[in-house]
Amino acid sequence: MRVEPNSARKPWTFTLDLRLQRSMPLPSGKLNAYLDIRNATDYENVRYVFSRTGKPFDSGGIGLDTSLDADHNPAAVGPGREIRIGLSWEY
């Protein structure tokens, strides 16, 4: 059985999301503090690859119609680490 070049699948994706929350009762309500971390490991999840190379940022093109800027499309990978810190008040 012969394997065709560049016929492999995309790499596995992995994400780890964390949310920490603390509630503090107050006489006039409740104060909530939270820390929300998405993609805590900052893993590069590949969404799209070029069929010629199987890589997200290398089209494998040679010639005048290709450039490094055109090949580096940020939509080819998922979002990086995102950290949100916040407060909410319930009354």
C-alpha cells in the first residue's frame, strides 16, 4: 500500500479552559469575583492547512503570486490564551 504525499490528517486539537469563582456575601447583596482562562496551555490548534504542504502557514507555492504575508493567515489557527478577570454584584 502506497501512502500519497501530504495525505495525512491535521494535528490533534487540545484546549484546557479554567474558571475560578468566589462569592462573598454582603449585607446588601452578594459580590462575585471570577477568573476565566481559555486555552490555558496556549496550545496552537490548527484549523486549516494548505493541501500542498499540510502546514497552516506554508503554501509551498513558488513564484510571483505568493508571499509570506499571504501565507500567514491568522484564521488558520485557533485563538491563543485568553484571560478574563471580573466582578459582579447580585442584589
